[in-house]
Amino acid sequence: MTDDAKDSTRQAALDYHQFPKPGKLEIRATKPLANGRDLSRAYSPGVAEACLEIKANPDTARDYTTRGNLVGVVTNGTAVLGLGNIGGLASKPVMEGKAVLFKKFANIDCFDIELNEPDPEKLADIVCALEPTFGAINLEDIKAPDCFIVEKICRERMNIPVFHDDQHGTAIVVGAAATNALRVAGKKFEDIKIVSTGGGAAGIACLNMLLKLGVKRENVWLCDIEGLVYNGREKDMTPQKAEYAQGTTPATLNDVIAGADMFLGLSGPGVLKPEMVAQMTDAPIIFALANPTPEISPDDARAVKPDAIIATGRSDFPNQVNNVLCFPFIFRGALDVGATDINDEMKIACIEGIAALARATTSAEAAAAYTGEKLTFGADYLIPKPFDPRLMGVVASSVAKAAMETGIATRPIADMTAYKANLDGSVFKSAMIMRPVFDAARTVTRSIVFAEGEDERVLRASQAIMEETTDTPILIGRPDVIAQRCERAGLKIRPGVDFSIVNPENDPRYRDYWETYHNLMARKGVTPDLAKAIMRTNTTAIGAVMVHRGEADSLICGTFGQFRWHLKYVTEILGNETLHPVGALSLMILEDGPLFVADTQVHSEPTPEQIAETVIGAARHVRRFGVEPKIALCSHSQFGNLDCDTGIRMRAAMAILDSQPRDFAYEGEMHIDAALDVELRNRVFPDAHLPGAANVLIFANTDAASGVRNILKMKGGGLEVGPILMGMGNRCHIVTPSITPRGLLNMSALAGTPVAHYG
């Protein structure tokens, strides 16, 4: 990297920390504090009630304070990253960063605490005194051997989990990577020879963990800056290093590396030379974890051992050993069951969960975060990526289960399946509200045809459909292209084995399809030649013909192209006297709950009759999610105060709705703020029939509906499920090009719901 590039990178990092507000953390209230009533509850006199409850029963602190979800990250700054002893104040950016990771990956609140206390016993006293504040303690960046002393004292005296991440977090991720590396190499823990460099906290903890996984102590050779750790050595020794002493004479790393199956480096740059790697066994496992420069570069190692299986601590090489794969989730599981410790069984459960996840099909979300990388289990993919959202559910639930099985959980979880589902729901924003839809979809097996079968998002969704539902995907596309893209994406599914394909270029049903299409469209200007051409090139029309012929139950299309282009063919082929497009309904999942918006796509300027149809259809579809609809008809006019076009059409739609009894709540016409703010609505129109805030907004043109949908998505952090095409009997849904693989999975569940549930 050039000096200019280094300066630019340095300044970018400093700007990230300084702007728009110094630091990486802030504190936000979780309760309103808007008036005197709120103040009297938050502080005096109401706060006394919570204090008295906790005094009577200390366990209720979890119910009335943040303690049950609060971790303290504590350091004295004596061993910060690769920076050494820089002191507590200079370590603060690192500790703030750790707190951000806790929040981002596991939704755990965190305070960073930097202490000017070099004495390990005094430091332990301070940490122990913090027990009333926290549900758990994460010790961080304390030099060895002081860190062993501090952790030992704190674990003995405190009744909450105490975890030194530099030791155990590194050990857990190394354990997971080693588990899978041995699987790739075809070796076993009990048979391998390990040579390690670095006798610090992380290195010793990794070796201790590898022993628990089956490595034999006599097969471990530990070296440090003074060479081999041997019996009788006096210089730079600690009791922890002495546990791994081998022999009685001095030796160098080069002297002991021959025949090693695994090199574990937590030392410094350039320690492992290519000529040393050449002495190792075939398919050697090389974990060169020194940061920022590893003990040997992967390229240099592979130059002498092309079959080497390599991990580093860097993000620009495969297999980054990163503690973020572990610590947020082990704390999540420990906090949720009220664990009094983090024991070996919980750590091993964490290892097994991480390792198993890497062997499973890679999630679409992780693939999107690491575009261009091949995330397929093997030598270059031993452990999951940090942004794999499945880590929360898999690892935290494994840890919680281990805590309960070993008897250290004070609040055991009765239903682990529901617990894991809740964890997944906290990561996948759509998981909880989609649960009723998935439950209904699992009651039968339906065939879902995807028009754009070559799209990688469709392929990933198809894999998920087969894993999470009983539905059968059918993909329209070229078989060789689909097979290549499945392979490239690291998917297990294969065309012709796990799902069927319709090949537009060469399919035995081609004549049946074009004749069917021609029969439907002959009196609409479609000639036989045009029908033949469309059935060779238009995958949406092909999919719709399949649904019409009963070869598929529902069609999903629209991952590219314009919505109404797809709608034209869907309506022509699948529309009839009872089925016609009513409107497009988008579910927006927001921080404070779901909000439905319609019509976002179908009718540019709907008539009053079409608006009324949209309202009725929306009420039916909203109930599919287990939500009781409260519908607001939105306009620039508010309860008749303007005779604008939208107001006139909305009032006419209200008259149509009022003409018959309805089994759902609705009101209009009104502004959006009146729809969502009950107090404001009551001031404007006290006699409104809508109870509470609206959860469905119906608009009088697609510009308004689509605009609201996009603003909620781009600026409000909303996650969209949809658009749901209403009025077509669940026979087709047209998505938009921005849809994700999980969005396609959600739409397939909606399409897979039986008509009886659809209503």
C-alpha cells in the first residue's frame, strides 16, 4: 500500500470515529419521557416501587432494569490488539467497538469500562464490585499472565458469567475452524501433531481447547520468542506455558516442525518460514493468526504446500478467525437462561454450532454481504462469515441448551424450538410476522414456478423453500446455466434431482404450451407464429400457461422487468370472470410493528369501485399474517374538508363500503398522520370509527402508495414483504427487482398457502 493510500485509509478511520458525532455509542431511553406523568414513573416517586421489588427479590432486577441484557466490557488497556500496553484511555475506541458488535450481532446492550489499574488483584476487586450493574462481564485486552489471575478471581467470586474473550473467544473460533479443517484434510484430533507459537493468553487458551476436543498433550509442541518450551527452562516462563513443556533441551521452531499436521500461530509476522512448511505433512493446517501481518502469507505457504489449509486473522484472506463469530452469541445464550458461568460445555456447544453452520448451505444474506466470494464448505470456507444471520439462532440456542444441561441456568427455557425461532425472528425481521403464513403453507404441498429461474436469488430461495417448506419449486431457465450458478453459489440443490426445470430453448411440452397460449389469445391478435415466439422467449407467459394448465399451483415472476409488463401476461392468461387484479399490497415491517400499504402497483388512478375492492382484499390478506386489519383510506382531503380528486374518489369508496356490513374496521378519508395518531384523529374527527392506529393505508393513486412504500423502505428501515397481488386467487405474485432471496422465500410461502387459508 502506498503512503498516500495509507494516509487516506487512516483519515477515513478517524473520520468514521469523529463524525457526525464523536464516538460509536450513545444511550437512548426505552420509555417515553414526555410529560409529568412519565417523569413521576421514571423517577421519583414511581421509581421507588421498582427498587422495593428488587430489594424483596433480587431476581426481579431482570424484569425492572436493563441488567438482564447488559454486559460490561472491562479492560485496563495493557494488551490492546497489536498495539500493546497503551493504557485505558487509548483503548476506549476498541471497547466502544466491542460494544457496537454486541448490539449489532446479538442485540445486547453494553457499557465499556476502561480502568487505570495495572495490578491484577486490584483490577479483579473493581470488576467484582460491578456485579450489581451487569448481567455478565467481558474481560478484554488484559496482558498475560495478569488476565488469568483476573478471570480466576472474578469467576470464583461473581455469580454472573465472566468471559475473557481474548482467551476463550479466540479458542472457540479456532476450535470450530480446526474441526472443519480436519474434516477437509481427513484427519482426527487424537492423531495430529500440533506446533504452536505464542504462549500468551490466546495461544494457551487455544491449546487448552484443542485438548478438550481430543488432541493429545504429548503431541503439542509450544514455542515462543525464546524457542521451545521445555522442562527446566527458566527464561520467560509462566505456569500456563509450563503445562506444555516438551523434553529437557532447548530447540527452535525449525527443530520441531517436521511432521506437524497443524501450525497454530498467535505470535508475530514472518515467524513461520516456507522451508518449515515444507517439512509439515500433506494437507497441513496452518493457522497464521498474527495481526496485522501473519506468521506466513498464504501465498508463500501454498508455494511449497499447494494443498495447505490456511486461516488467518485478516479479512482479505479466506477463513478469517474473528471472535465476533462467537462472543455475541455465547453471551446471548448465557444471558437468556440466567447462566451463572460460561463453562466448557457451553464453549464446545458454541464450537459445534459454528462448525456445523459452515458445513450447511450458505445463507443468502451472507452471500449478499460478501459479493464475489465463493462461500462453499471446503479449504477456503471453514467457518461462517460474521454477517451470516443464522449465527444468532444456531449458536445462542446451542449455548443456552448446554447451560441448562449442565445445571448452571437459573432461568431454564421450556421450549427451545420457540426460543430459536424468536432468535431468528430478531435477526430476520420478517420471521415472526411470517410465521402464520409458513404454518399454513406447510399444511399442503404446492408447486411454485419461478419465471426467472436463472437468477441467483431464485436459486437461493429455491434451496430455502426445500429446507423450510413442503413446496416444490419449478424453475424456468437453461439447465446448464442453472447448474453452473448453483455450483458457483455453493448450493446443494441440483437441477433434475432436487427440482424440475422448464427449458424455453428445448422442452418437450413446447407444442402444448404454444397451442394453449394461442387458444387463449387467438381472438386478441396473437397468431400461431407469435404464440410460438412468446413461448420460446417470455418466461412469465410460460409460467402463467403452466398454472393455467394445472402443472403448477402458483407463479412468481418480476425479479427483473417492469411490474405492469408482467401483469399484462398474467392477466391475459390467468384472468377470468372471477379472477382479476384488484391491487398490490405491500407489508412494511417497521421497528414498531407491521404497516400495510396499497395499491402500490396495479391501478394508477383507481375508481371508487376499485378502491373499495382494494380495501376488502387488503382486509382478507392482512388476516393471513395473524393481524386484525384497521384500515385508513388516505387522501389530501380529511373527512370532507376538500373537494380534490382523491377526496371525492375516497368518499365514494367509503359509500360503497358502507353499503354492506363489513367484518373489519375502516375509516376515511384522512391524512396519514391522522391515520397513525389516534389523539390527532380524535381532535379532528371525534366520531371516527377506527379503533387505535391504522395498520393498513389505502391510497387513491399508485404514486402516493409506492412513494410511501419506498420512503419507509429507504429512510425508515422498513423491510418489505410483497407486493402481494390481490384478486388472482393466489395463482400469481409479481415481485419487484429489488427483492432479496428471503423476500422470494416469503412470497413462495404466501403463494404456497392453500386457497382455504387464502379466503
